[in-house]
Amino acid sequence: MADLLSYFQQQLTFQESVLKLCQPELESSQTHISVLPMEVLMYIFRWVVSSDLDLRSLEQLSQVCRGFYICARDPEIWRLACLKVWGRSCIKLVPYTSWREMFLERPRVRFDGVYISKTTYIRQGEQSLDGFYRAWHQVEYYRYIRFFPDGHVMMLTTPEEPQSIVPRLRTRNTRTDAVLLGHYRLSQDTDNQTKVYAVITKKKEEKPLDYKYRYFRRVPVQEADQSFHVGLQLCSTGHQRFNKLIWIHHSCHVTYKSTGETAVTAFEIDKMYTPLFFGRVRSYTAFSERPL
């Protein structure tokens, strides 16, 4: 049926003089969830979605009964989810007919997993001492990018395989030293392609004071802040939506604190920048820390 929402609403209205979203299947002395007020039920549904925007669990919850289906289609839940992803740029629904349709159809990055790419190349080694042969090495490494609904992003480049790295990227408070942290934004340019732009930096570490050479004059080191600017194009492949990121820009910005000057080094996007593909991680949405 094209519109199950209105159909279920009419059925519940005709059956009961007082609208009840659900009824217990078996008699029990315990309090059933159907006696809870609508406001409390909607608050529980916001906990299901959580601050991680786990709308997949909300869709699964809607399959329990007709009443839960109605709650899961509440426009306010989907409106809050859209505002968290696109901010003020989604004030108007046009050209979409509902907030749910906007969230499902409008291009966006995914939060319930990691975008991963694998790069492999052959590197020439040193020649042997007798000059009869030269070794060749096969080098493999991975890139991981994890997006969060609040605009934060993590990126990590390492030779370690996903089995050991993916669990460490569940939160931004990871102990992995090589991880880069920053912010991202979505942009839809004139070519109607959705792009992701991010600025990331290394984790700040507090260096302990060194008193060993405090009586010696040191050569002053020019302090600088380093950041990486990343540009990616968001694509869909097959039945998977928004599951592919293609590199379009990568540069390093070094700003010297003493002069305020910034040196920019742009890297050439070649075959070493392989596309990143999304992989869903169930443990990322296993429990909720905050409601939507």
C-alpha cells in the first residue's frame, strides 16, 4: 500500500474510542508499554535514534506493530535528524515531500560505520652487495575515515588491517596516536555533485617539561601549526547509497606562529589515492549515550 501511515491511523481510530498505539498480545500482571503516554513513548523513540542518528534501528522498531509504525514516522524525529546533518540548509522541505524522504534521499555521509580504502604498490629495494639481484617490496596500507553527526571526523592511515583498527574508531577518544581529528562540511556545487570538505590535524599531546638541559642555551625552534585539507566526492554504487568517496583534493597547510605565514603543499591525486568504500559496523550503534 502506498500510504501505510494514514491507513494504520484510521484503523486505530475506528477500533478504540481512546487511541492506543498497541495492545498486549497475552494477559499479564505486569505493566505493558501501551499504558505509557504518547510523550514518554516518543522520548523512548528518540533514545533509540540517539545522538548517533541510528535511523536504521528506528526503521526496525517500526516493524513491531502498527502503533510503533506511526511513532517511527513522527515528522519531528526526522526533522531533528535532518537539522543535525545539514543544519540551516534544510529549513525548507522542497523538493521533498517529508523530512523522512529528505533524510533518505538527500546525499549525506553515513555515521554507522567507516569508509575504508586499501592501497597496494610495488617499491624497488636496494641492490645486493654482489650486484646480482635487486629486491622488490609489495607495500600495502589502509585509509580509514569516520564521520560523526556533530560535524567531527577522524582519519587514519596505517598498514594495520580493519579487524584491529575498526573497533578503536568507535569514539573520538581513541588512544591511537596517528589518528587525525577535525571537522567536515557537506557542499553541493553547481555541477550537482555532493562533496565533503574536511580540515584535520594531529592529536595534541602534552609534552613533559625537560629540565635536563635547563642551564644551556638552546637553538630556538620555529613553532608551526600543521593541518591537512581534504576534498572528497560522495557517490553511490549499485543498491548501496552514499557508500563511496572519491579523492578530489589533499593538501598540507603549515602556519608559522612567529610570522603568521602559511605554506601550502598540494599533493597530486594519482592512483595512490584509491576510493574509500563504506562498511557498516554494528558495534557503533549497539547502545545509546544521549537521545536525539
